[in-house]
Amino acid sequence: MNDGTWPESEEVGSLQMKRPHLVILGAGASLAAFPKGDRNGRRLPAMRTFADVVGLTQLLRDAGIPEPHDDFEAIYSDIAVEPNRTSLKTEIEDRVRSYFNSLALPDEPTLYDHLVLSLRPKDVIATFNWDPFLCQAASRNHEFGGAPTLLFLHGNVAFSYCAACKTAYPMQTHCRKCGSELTRSQLLYPVKRKDYQTDPVIAGHWRTLNGVLQCAWALTIFGYGAPNTDVEAVRIMKTAWGDVHSRQLEQTEMIDVRTEEDLTATWSPFIHTHHYNIQTTFYDSYIARFPRRSGEALWAQLMEVKFLKPHAFPKDVGFPELYDWLRPRIEVEKDEAEQEH
């Protein structure tokens, strides 16, 4: 007799959800993934520690920028609009890019590897982060089940593009089509005029995000606080999501250490009544508890009123064991793809 529980065999074999699961990443995601730093112990900066961690403090002091330097975006914005500080602006940009370029994943699986492997190619990760970890994780896991679409909303040190071929490449320096040296994406935007349309590739990523927001079945916001400096970014996303009263079935999930009151106030335009959940860690999220089947799990619970027993992957194992555990899900996906073609 069926007691209403969703069995693992049914979970593994379920692929009916074709709409994307969209994940939006902020700085908090990388800080959660690497609390002790990268492979070499290099720290991830928060906004209040940015100047110190990236190595800008003395440079700012020498330039006569008064302390504290705990609001880097505001400081950069002021410098960027001063014609007599062009060389300082360039030096800051070079140091920021150099620091983030130096970051590298450890050899063992990380939270970002788990995130990439827990989503399917139909899904999308849109990140505001400059660090290369998401690109590195997608690159080293791509051949095992494919990778979700990656969108870089503020640029990324591991992402470049060929203007002539209108093709973007992560983890590359030259165009695979014409051989030209790739153009690096813009990283820093003055706070007072964050223009996402000037860089054609960044503008393209925002257009893609708009389309994904309109059709997404689930939205997960991981470590992104929607700061006041990103008012324009949040406005664009709200417009694409549409009237919250017309999103009666979709689920919004927030992974953050902030209070429920704070989070629901920030993201209320993306939440229909009670259709939200909050987790303080990625590993309690739908994505991690139901790898590659998060959309199906949400449907089973919300639409079919089934009791879900999580079958989360073993997070403290190496890549061979992780791939072995995920393989039955990947095989089902491959079988369906073959049947469709």
C-alpha cells in the first residue's frame, strides 16, 4: 500500500520537469564554500574586508583615500568618475583582477562541484561573483552529465569573449573559431551608474536571465543580499519575474544566515504567499537533498502531496565515489536524451 512517500526509485526515474531551476549566487555562496580560503589558503573577501584582503589598503592610503575602507564599491565609484585618478582606477582594476585570477579550487570536491553536479543542463546558475570557482567546477565536471548554463551578471575573471565571432568562452584566452585573443569581461562598475548594457556579452547574459526568470519553476537565491548598490539589478530581475500573484505554483528558496524576517522583506517580490523556504546551508536545500531532481521533488511535494525522504549525495567523498552515486541518475537522463533523438 502506498503511504504517500516518494520512493528513491521513482525519484531517480523522474524527469518530467522541463522548466529550469534557477540559482542566483552572491558573495555569501563563495564564502560558505571556502570559509578557510582556496587551495592555497587565499581568502575570499567580503565587502567590508575587500580592500584589505585584495591588497588595496596601502594603495588607497597613498592616494589619500581616508579610512575606513570598508565600502569598496563606494570608494571605487568616487575614483572612477574623477578624471585625474585614471591611473589609480586602472591600478585598482588590475589588482582586483589579479587577485581573483589567482584563486583555485582544491583537488577534492567542493560545494561548487556539488552545486554543478546537482543540476542538469536545463538549469541555470547566474552569479554576481568575480571568482573563478564556478567556472572551474563546471569545467572539471562537464563531461559527467553536462553542466548547467552559467551566467555572469557582473563579469568574471574566468570568462572572456570574442567580439568578432560573438562567442563567449570560460577558462580560455583565445577564440576557438578565429584564434583571436579574447576580450575580458568588465568587473567593476561605479555604484552610481551600474550599466549592464555597455558590455555586449554582459548585456546578453542579462537578456538570457530575463528569459529564464520568466519560465523558471524554482528559484534559489544563495548568499546574495541584494545590496543597495544593486538596486538596478534587482529591479531588472523583479520585472522579469513578473507579478508575484501570477507565480502561484513556483517555489522560492533562500540559502542564507540572515533572519527570516530580513530575507522575506528583501525577496517578497519573488514570493507568492507561503511558497518559500529558508535554509542556512546549501546541503539542506532542495538542490542538494534531491540532486538533479529538485524540480521533480518540488512538484511531488507541492502538487502531488507526497512525503519526501531526501536522498542526498555523499558530500564527504572523492570524485570517483561521488560519480558512482550520481551515475544512476545520469544514465536515466542519457536514456531519455537518446529516445528524444
